[in-house]
Amino acid sequence: MAFWKQLVLTAVLIGGAGVVWQEFDVLRALANLDDGRVDARNDDDPQKAPVVVASVSVAKDDIVFKAVGTGRALRSVELKTESAGKVVEMALAPGKRFNKGDLLLKLDDTEQRLALSLAETRLADAVRKQERYTRLQNSGATALAQLDEVRTASKIATIELERAQQALEDRILRAPFAGVAGLADVEAGAWVDSDTTITSFDDRSVILVAFDLPETLISRLVPGSEVTATTPSFDGQVLRGTIADIDSRITESSRTMKIRAAFPNSDDMLRPGASFNIQLVLPGQTFPMVPELALQFARSSVHVWKVTEQLAEKIEVKLIRRRQGGVLVDGPLAEGDNVVVEGTQRLTPGKPLQIVNQTVGEVK
């Protein structure tokens, strides 16, 4: 009798355990669905692998390059005089604007004016002699050799006059182009020579900012491309310029190339020598973009599972760059293709698929 009681008790316990296990299995499946995980036992067709998919989008492989550069004026020179002498007139003033050819500084020119007057007198005398000998030669009263001598003397007197005029002009320092003067290092009455730096002189209508670009990005650079920049001199203000100059060679030690960007400065806000934080968008090719979850890594390759006529197709891809939650890849994928993002562990080439998610979201 005890044996039959034990047998009945054992059967009851086994049946209860089966009911509990069944309920636990159902709860686990529901939890998996809530979490976005897929369980094959919930599939109506056990031959199909339940998967979650996402759409392939396309994006350009643009690179945002940042660098720090130094600004310089469009044209900039250190002014010096052509000759030595005492400063008798000073038009220079810090920040003063000049047009090309304006007088900036004048040296004492007493000796040069005297030399010019002497050269003018000698030339006039030589011209009179040449005219007289020419008339005599036409009448046969003088030899051709004498006429050649006076002609030569006339040419020499002309050269001496030009030299005297140039010496007088060298006593004046003029603006080499339209620009702004810096702080002058001399005053009226000072003695200067050709080694004395008078002041700096800049054309600040455009500020050129030089920076270095790595050789790996040079092929992406297009002359005239837009560049943005900020400078500590005007915090918060974004400046817009263009690529103006590209160096002819790569620097061997740094494997970079010197680039210059031009920023208009019509309001004269920017200054040479300031630092600039450059930002340049370098355009790239267009590639498919997939979610990171779609990527499957093998020993020597990377692949995704593409949905082709409700079947799994293994597509090998090459990683290009991560981009805002997605990954740019190079491979035979087109915009709008579906790739598996969950349920990949059960997939083999040609495996029938059941797409669980109804709305396919595009990768952003």
C-alpha cells in the first residue's frame, strides 16, 4: 500500500513541475520579445529564422579636419630707405592708411638737388654742342669723328641726369602698395641708413592663415573650398574663407603639406600674427551605411546578412568609418536594402527568414 502512495505522489510532483516549467517558458519568451530578442520557438514556421532588420542608407565619407594656424597679411613688408641721411619729413603714424605711392618719409636732399641741377646743365650744354656740330657736318665744315664725340658726350650727360634724378627720388620713402603703417622706430631728425628698419607696412584687406594638412588627406582638398575659423581675438565669431594656396611639395619630416586659407578683412577686424582655429570639411565618396549591430566579424573578414527574397545572403564588406551610430562600409549594398541586426546567430546562406519587425527604420 505504501508503494502505491509513493507512486501517486511522484506522478503529482512530476506533473506540477511540468506545468511550472511551461509557464516559465512562456514568460521567458514574452520577456525576450519585450527586450527585442527573438526566440525561434515563437516562430510559426520552425524552418524560418526570425530576425530583426534595418534598412541600408547612404552617406558621404566626409572628414572634418581641424588645425591651428597663424594669420599674416595679404602683403607685408619691413620698410627701409634706399640711402642714408637725416629724416626731415615724417608722414608715418601707427594705423594710418596710405595709397600706393604716398610719401611716408623724406630724407634731407640738398646734395642730391645740387647734383641734379649740375646734371641738367651738363646735358643742356652737350645738346647744344651736338646741334652745332650736326649743322657744321652737314655743311662739310667738321669731321664725322668730332660729331661722334659730341653725340657720345650728350648720351653720357643724359645718363648722369637720370642718375641724379634717381638719387633724389631715393631720398623719399613711398608706400609700396595700399596699406597700413605700423609703429615707426624713428622720428624726424634721426639719422637712418639702408639697414635701418623704419616700420612695418601691411595690406590687411585679406588675412592669410597657414596650416599643415596630413598627406593622407591631400587628395580630398579642392582649391577654393570653404573654410571656417575662429580666433581668440574675437571669441564666438565664426569666420568664413576659402582655400587660397597649396604648397608644391610635402614636408618630408612631418609628412604634411602647407596650406593657406584666405579670410576677407574688409572691416579691418583681424590682425596678422593672430592664431586661428581652422575647420575644413574634406569631401569623400558615397558609401552604404549600416547599423553597427549588422556587422559580423570573422577571422579575416567582415560581413553582413542581407535579406534577398526572404532568404539570408552573406555579403562581405570593408569597414570605412563609423558615423553617428552607423558604419560606412564598402560592399555590394544599395540604399533601401534590408540587413539583419538581430537573430544573426542562426543564419546560414540561403536560410529562409521571418522578419519580425513590421516597420523597417532607416539608419541615420
